[in-house]
Amino acid sequence: MSKPKTVVLIDNPYSQPEWPKLEAAQANDLLDLLVTILSPISEYRASLPRSTGKRKRRQAAKETSKSEEQQQQQEPPSPPSILRYVVAGVNATTTALESAVNPDLAPLPDSAVKTASRLRCVFVCRADGHPTQLHAHLPALCQLAKPPVKLLALPKGAESRLTESLGIPRLGVLGLVEGAPGTDILWEAIEPLPTVEVPWVKERSEWQTPKIKQIQTKPVAKKVQNKQGAQTPSGDGKKAKKSKPNQS
């Protein structure tokens, strides 16, 4: 058997934030409410026509009957109102939080509601095996946002339920904008929960200028070895010149 080996790692010098702790039943209840609110999105995306290849589209166009043509000419279903209040993915959520920290940044694209309202809560599928580096920056952004944004870690198995309710293959972070329809009960359950705190954000620090010392030293004389094996000092660091034999 191999002996245990001690591995030395460099720890993070900043104090780590404490995420709000939820009871198992409370976390599951919040997840159930969230899935119920988002379920119309998956139904809407399932009703949209799927994209097909060019060859299949040509064959289908030849074989399409008049009744099928009438069905294709029908207007697509209107998207649910909750869709405009959902920010899915870590990149989109980070952009929304950065806009909340600094309102002078560029507004979020493709949504007038998201620019007019603020991000109220961020849900993270923290227990589903996602690397911590993907969401390590979220606590600081949630605290620096004006006003602060709630940050909650969902229980294990939340990713599969949320992706099913959203109709997308993968999800790690989800943001919900204030004013979303049908979220009154959800906000009532979230409001009493504490806001995440990052201690080092509020700590004052002083700039420490680098201290550089300049010391004058004398060059060390190098020793040059001649053919006989004797070593002679060379003060200027150059090779010693060979002495010519006397000619008599």
C-alpha cells in the first residue's frame, strides 16, 4: 500500500462568504414553486416548429397537402409573459448583476423589462456538481448590487427539474427579475431569508507600496585555471594572458 502523501496548497487569502442556509424541506418547497412558475416556458418551446435540414424541407414541401399548408400558415403561439423575466445561464446572470452594480453599463439586450426592472434573486444549482469557479464571483456581485440581490443554493437534482421546465439541455444559474407574474408566493418565502455577505467587500484596506532595496556590491574575482592546473585570480573577470617563454 502506498503511504499517504501530504500536499501543500495555497489557500484563498480572502474570507469566504457564507451562503444562506436552508432546511431541506424549505429548499424543496422553493424549488417546487420555481418549477411551477417556469413550466409555461417549456410548453411554449415544445409547441414551436423544429428546424429541419434543407433536403428534408424540400421533400416536405413537395409532399405537403393543402391542410398541412394551412397549419403551417397559422401564427406561432405567443411566448408566456414569464419568459421576459427570466435570466438563464451564468453569463447572462453575471451581466445582469454587473448592470445592477454599475447602472452606467450597457443595458441588457433583447428585453425592455429586464432593463427597467432589477434582478431580485439568483438561484444556483450548487449541489449538482458544477465547479465552484463558475459561481464563485456571484456572492460579491449580489452584495454590491444596488439594492442587494438574494442568492440561494438549490438542493441536489434542481438542475434536471429546471432544465425540464425551461426546455433547455443544461442550466447552472438562474436569475429572476422583479415583477415577474405569479411570483408573489415565491417572494414571500424568499424575503425573510438573509442576504449573502462577503466580509472582505466592506473591509477597508490601505495601499502598501512595494519596498525595493538597491545595494552596491563589489564583483567577485574569478579564478582562471592554467595548463599546469594552478589557479590564478583574475580581478577584472577576464581570462589571464599566457606568459611567453624567454628566448636566449
